[in-house]
Amino acid sequence: VDALASRVSGFAGRVWKIGADDPRRVLHGLKVGFALALVSVFYYTRPLYDGVGGAAMWAVMTVVVVFEYTVGGCVYKGFNRATATVSAGAVALGVHWVASKSSDMFEPVTAAATFSRFIPTVKTRFDYGVTIFILTYSLVAVSGYRVDALVAMAQQRISTIAIGIFICLAVCLLAFPVWAGQELHRLTARNMDKLAGSVEACVEGYFAEAPDDKRQSAAPLASATNTKAEGYKCVLNSKASEDSQANLARWEPAHGRFAFRHPYGQYKNVGAAMRHCAYCVEALSGCIRSAEAQTPEPVKRYLANSCMRVATRCSAVLREASSSITAMTAPRSLDFTVAEMNTAVQELQSEVRELPSKVAEEESAQLMDAVQLF
Amino acid sequence: VDALASRVSGFAGRVWKIGADDPRRVLHGLKVGFALALVSVFYYTRPLYDGVGGAAMWAVMTVVVVFEYTVGGCVYKGFNRATATVSAGAVALGVHWVASKSSDMFEPVTAAATFSRFIPTVKTRFDYGVTIFILTYSLVAVSGYRVDALVAMAQQRISTIAIGIFICLAVCLLAFPVWAGQELHRLTARNMDKLAGSVEACVEGYFAEAPDDKRQSAAPLASATNTKAEGYKCVLNSKASEDSQANLARWEPAHGRFAFRHPYGQYKNVGAAMRHCAYCVEALSGCIRSAEAQTPEPVKRYLANSCMRVATRCSAVLREASSSITAMTAPRSLDFTVAEMNTAVQELQSEVRELPSKVAEEESAQLMDAVQLF
């Protein structure tokens, strides 16, 4: 029983944390509940309400299926649902009218629509629409023979769906909207900051290693550095969420400082560049972990300064880019910071080139010291 | 008009290629059409058919929404739809019965269910189920007052959905099934092969560079090497598809050589390790591209052999692992191949350590040659 109780409380704690980390998630739940309550009120007060089979069902269904976390998702689904319902109804009625019965065209149309979901463009923009197209087409094709009854029913159905979509969009847009574009923007800036932090922490952690006696006291500090150094891992797998957010953001109307044709595609490019950088950090930290025992101390000491300088300059470039993204202004001194970084890189390269002779010198000096001791 | 025609033909070509690359996609479209035709036949021949509003609608809707490309996806959606419908109906009727009207509990239940989608476990396994739960709960809650009518309707609804799910599963399982587990398995083995190819091609391409006069004739060969060298890029972004396939594969019954509790979770670990390797290849090829002009020719010549040996041995290890995955047998000589690779790495390391003195020797020898010329 104790084990069960601790598991339940552990689960409750995790759930609470999910809500506490981002209260907008709780808010989203309340918004969905509110939208559904709104639909049900709308239909309770109307005389055309006649049980679950009636029109209310379609409005409820639309709200449940269309309401998404971000405004972009909501618009995407709403638009897809509306256009797909209308176009599938039109096609089905057309086929019906031409062929007087549509069962001959049933299989080819649904098969073609299903196949179209494998086309990348359709997949990213109209996947949901194709589902609804197949659904509506099948329903109309299965439904029967008389076209005039179908037309009347279609009108009612479409108006109900329109009400559902309207309520969704209104609640989603007016009550604490979550914009996919803004999320994407913040994610990009945050990832860039994390990358800067981990470039710095990774190199610092390697060179700033205290001698053995001091290491114990530095443990808490080291773990903080470690968390910072692992920041790049968020960047490694960010492609999926970036892509989906960029796709949804396209559907959003202009809001705040995000204008109508905000270049959301560019975020993907920036993300790809950041991932490229994160791959390098990953490879670098892999090298550091495996090579730690092998690098001779004098070499490490000799290169420490210039390596640290390169890391600091590199993260300065990333931080400046990130803050210019956050502020949505053109970076002022980025050229200068990049030039500084390049200088640091060249210094490091020349030091590496001189390394063999330096090491030899130092070794002979040490030998001399040792000789003098005698 | 010409531009339009070429665009249309280009699009048609791309669509054709999607189908030709994997004919199972076309087959999937036909399967969906067939399942829908089956449902409609089933309802055409039954007297309870009464237009779109009737029971047929729920069966059609179930088939459209539940039918997925892989068997795992189909089972996942079918199971979720069935359990969510039943449980949401039970909860709604329970609330209805206790409170005599459920509108007080409407908002909290839907809000809580929506919020639960943010919990990772629920998200990966029951996301679709939660949608259906909210939908069914809202429909029942909105639908009215008399419990006895509700129960009768619920029975009919559930039997219809069951028929829909049964038809889906039958068609999906019996006609050319696509198993998510098998896809995952093949993807893993293929990615490993690609990785092996690109490790080899990347190092070979760097060292096997012909002198300028031969380079022209080697261009087609070089582009083939390039495609091979870029193989690792598939591995970089494979996380999302691996995760989703592993999640779906869990729902699949035992099939072929995939037993009941096949360790699909392990594929994720293998995938993570492969991505780690791909990050290193990416960093390496980045270095090669930028450093090409800088490495002095003698150093390159001196290290070529041992570098090539490391690359060959490394890709041999990967190839052997991949073929043992494909054959689903324990690798026989993998330990030996790994030991060979480690030897090659140690040789390379010792050569790198001796590099400075060797280069100095060679330079002085060249100088001597030059002197002798005079």
C-alpha cells in the first residue's frame, strides 16, 4: 500500500509540475471546457435541438476535434475542416448527379484521397483536411439517393460546423491566445542561449579542473556547470517541434510584432544551423570525455587561454544573435563580435602550429630544473 | 500555359515517384477504399439503415478515422477509440445518474481530460483516446435527460463502432499488412548501413583526392561518393520517426519473428547511439570541408593509411552489426572486428604522436633533395 501511495503521490507531483511549469496548459484545458459549454448552451436554447443524433452533435464534434493548443493549430484544423467538408460534399453531390449512383466512384475517390496524404505538401498542410474529405465523401455517398434531401442536409451540416469552428476560433483567439509563431520565436532564442551556455561551460569545465584536493569542494559548482553544458542536447532533437510550429505558424493572422508574411521558414534555417553547431558541441564533448586522460598537462596548460578565449567569443556571438532575435532588431555589433571570434580562432591555430616546439622547450626547461635540483 | 503544363507534369512525376518508391502506399489507399466499401455494403444490406444520421454514420466514421498505414497504428487507434467511448459513456452516465443533470460536471471533466494530454505517458499512448473520451462525454452530456434512452442509444453506438473497428483491423491485418515493428527494424538496419557507408566515403573522399589533372575524369565517381558520404544525414533526424514507430509497434500482436514482448524500446537506444555516431561524422565532415586547404600535404600522406584503416574497420563493425540485426542473430565475430578497430585506432594515435618528428625529418630530406639538384 505504501508503494502504491508513493507511486500515486509521485505521479501527482509530476502532473502538478507539468501544470506549474506552464500554467497555459491548465488554461488550455479550461478553454476547451468553456468552448464546449458555449456550444452546449447555444444548442440548449435553440428549438432545433433534438437529441444526440441532431445538429448539436456536429457542433460539439467540431469543437472537440478543431480546438488546438495554439492559434495556428486551431486555424489550420478549422480551415481544413471547413474546406474539406464543403469540397467533399460538392464532389460527392456532383458524382451523384452525374452517375445517378455514386458507388462506382466510391473506391477510386477514397483511395486517391488516402494516397494523396503521402505527398509531402499535402501531408504538412492538408493532412487533416484529407481525413475530413474522405469522411464527408463517404457519408454522402453512403447516405442514399435523393439529391434534394442531401442538399438540405448539407446546408444544415455546414452551418453547424461553421458555428463550431467560429466558437473555437473565438475562444482560442480571445482568451489568452497561445501563438505558434511566438512559441517558435522564443524556442529559437532560448535554444541559442542554451547553445552559447554549453559551448562555454563545456570548454571551461575541461580546462578549469581543480587539482584533486580542491575537487571535492567544487562538486556542487561542477554539477551546475554540467547542467549548463548539457543545454545543447535540447537543440539536437528540436527539428520535429520546430517544423510543426513553423507549419502551424503560417496559418496565424498577424499578431503583435509578427506581421502577415512573417518569414517563419527562416526559423527552420536558423534551427538547422543551430543543430549543426550542437552536433559539433556533441562531438567536442565526446572527445573531451574520452581524451581527458590522454592530453599531457603542459599541452593543456599551454592551450588553455586561447581555447577559453575562442569559447567565450563564440558564445558571445551566439548570445548577441539570440538577444537580437528576442528584441527583433538588427544586431548592431554582431560583425565586430564575429571578427573578434575569428581573431581568437586564428590565434588558437597559430598556437597549435607552434605547439611541438613549445612543448619541447618546456620539457627541456623542466629537465634543466630537475638537473639544478641536484 | 507551357509553364503550367510543365509544373503539372513535374508534380505528376513526383506523385508517381512517391507511389513507385513504395507501392504499399498505393495499396494502402486501395485498402482504405475497400474497407469503406465493405462498411457501406454491410449497411446497404441491413434494414436498420436510415440515412446519414443513422447508425451507418458511426461505422463509416470509425473506419475513416481508425484506419492507419501500419497495423500498430490501426490497433492503437481502434483500442483507444473503443475504450475511450465505453469509459466516457460510463462516466457520463454515472455523473448523469448521480447529479441528475451533468452540466455542473461538464467543464471540470473536459478541462481535466484536455489537460491530461500534456502528460507524456498519456500523450504517447492515449492521445487519441482522450480526444474520443472528450467527444463522447460531451455528446452524452449534451444529449438530454432520460437515462434509459441514453443506455439504448449507447448500446447501438458501441456495437456500430465495434463493427467499424473490426472491419478496419480485418482489412489492415489480412490484406498485405504493414508492420510498424518491421519498418522500425528495417529502418535501424538501413541507417546503420548508411552510417557505415558514409564513415568510409567521408574519409576516403578526403584522402583519395587525385591530383588536379586527374580530378576532371573522376567527377562522376566523386558525386557517387558524395551521395554515399551524405548518408549519415538520414540518421541525424531519425528520432521522431523511430519514436513514433516504436510506440506503435508496442500495440502489434506477435508476427513473423517478432514475438509478443519484442524489445522495441531497445531500438530507440540503438537509434540514439547511431545518432551520436552521426553527430561525430557531421563534425568530422565539417572539419574536412573547412580544413582542406590548411593541412600540409606531407602530413596528409603520412596519416592517410592509418586513417583509412580506422575508417574501414569502423564501417566493418557497423556493417557487421547491421547484418546481424537484419538476420536477427547474435553477431559471431563482432568482438573480433571491434578489437581490430581498436588496434587501428591505437596505431593512428601513436602515428599522430610521432607526427612532429616525422614531418621534420621529411622536410629536411626534401631540403637535401633540393640542395642536391644544384
